[in-house]
Amino acid sequence: MITASAPGKVILFGEHAMVYGELGIATAIEKRAKVTVCELDEPKIVVQSKNLPTEIELLNKDSPREPITKAARLALAKCDKKGQGLGIEINSAIPQSSGLGASAAIVTATAAAIMQMFKGELDMMQVAEIAYEAEKTIHTNPTGVETAVTTVGGTIAFHRGKVEALKTEPLQLIVANTGLASNAEAMISKVKTYIEDPRMGCTLFSIGGLVKQAKDAILHNQYALIGNLMYKNHDFLKNLGVSSPELENLMKRAKDAGSPGAKLTGFGGGGSMIALAKDPDVLVEALKASGAKVFKTLTGQSGVRVEE
């Protein structure tokens, strides 16, 4: 029996623009998904989780939109263990459909646990590749940033599949979840329609330019500039039509409570927003007053790991 865990994530800058090849910045957060695997005598994969509505049991076949068993079968193939039966137990502290990378963390931890069980070591490149392929079962064309950051951890700049670790001091973030599911496919489709208007298309390039400024500000720990750029990034995303009344309400509350910077994180429509905090407790209470589920986190947390 082996347990591995992987972190959730937030996009600090550049969501949606990354879909079109622009630079983005993501970071691993403290909430994690744990996955425990064990061998079964029968050639089947059984997934159990309090985070899933039903038990999944598949006999040597894949469900077209089930990423966990996809990750398991890919990992088994890498270990020359095709047909091996597995029991998979998931315990995730990351809210589902919240823009915080719950699915990416689960498939990353699944791949890592299986590879540790049968190979005795982790090849991070292979873990990331498996997780990315598994994510394709639920996202038509994922950028790869989510599985990259859940694998390597820290804070990363991501551009066309290339990952650059950013060495920087952790930022104190407050994360507020609206409780509304974020539908990535719907939001990507909406942006695709918007940018058919050349004026809207320019917004994506503006986001790309802003992310370059943000990368430099993060590397030099320019806290005030990071915050200012977060507000600007949010305004661009709002113009692309991916905010919502609930997210805007949280944005207003964060600003009124003195947050130096805030924005939606993920693909929007619902999901979560993030805010920098001068006084974390004041900001938490202000955001909780809206009914949102709120927690504190530091950026730059560790990536996938095998648990003792």
C-alpha cells in the first residue's frame, strides 16, 4: 500500500491567455489531495472516495470521461503492469470544480503512488505526462499548467508547455470559493467567441504583456506591484466575460477590506478568487460575510510526494 499526495493550485496570472500560447504564472497551495493504492488479485480498478458521488469499478476498460482510471492505466503501462488490479482510495481537501486544480492533483497523486509502488521511485517527467493525458478525458485541450504545478510544486512560469521555476518569497493569499462550479469548457468556448472581435482579441495580448511584468515583480518581491497587476488582470478577464456577479461581489469585498490585489483564479464563471492580505483575519471575515468558503494559504508549496 502506497500513499502519495499532490497540491492544489491557483493561477496567479494569465488564465485564458495561456490557452492561446501566452505566458502564465501558477503556484501550488497548501490544500492537498491524497491517493492510496493497493494491489488487487482481480484484474479490475476500484476507486473509492468521499469526494466522488459513487464507487467506480471498471474491468479492463476506460470510461471516456473518467480521469482517475485513465491515470492508473497509463501508470501501470509505464510500469509494465498492464492488467494489474488496483484499489484506489482518494482523500482530497481541495474543493471540486472550484478552479483550484482538484482533478489535476488527484490524477497526479494517483500516477505517483502507482509508479512508487511498482518502480520504487518517481520520474517526475513521467508523472506529469501521465497526469496531463488523464486530464484530457475531461478537458479537450488542457494547457498543461495544472498538472505541471501539481507535479513540481513551487511557483512556476508556464509558456507553451515549458516550465520555469520562480524563486521567490511566499505570498500570503486568501482564497474564497463562491460555491458555484466553474465550467472550464464553457468559459473557454465563451472566450473563443469573444475574441472573434479584434478588440477583444487584443485583450489576450494585453494579458500576456501584463504577465511578463508580473513575473519580474514576483522575482523581485515587489508586493505592491504584484497586487496592482492582479487587479488589472481581473479587469481583463472581466472584459472577456468570464467573471460573475458572485465573483464581483467577492472582488468588491476584498478591495473594501484593503486587499492590495485580487482576481478570479481559474477559468471563471464560478469557482474561486484570490486576494493578497495585509491583515489576513480582517480579509477572511469580510469574504466570509458573503457566504463564501474561505481559507488562507501560502504560495509555493511542495509538489507531488510519497507520504510516509
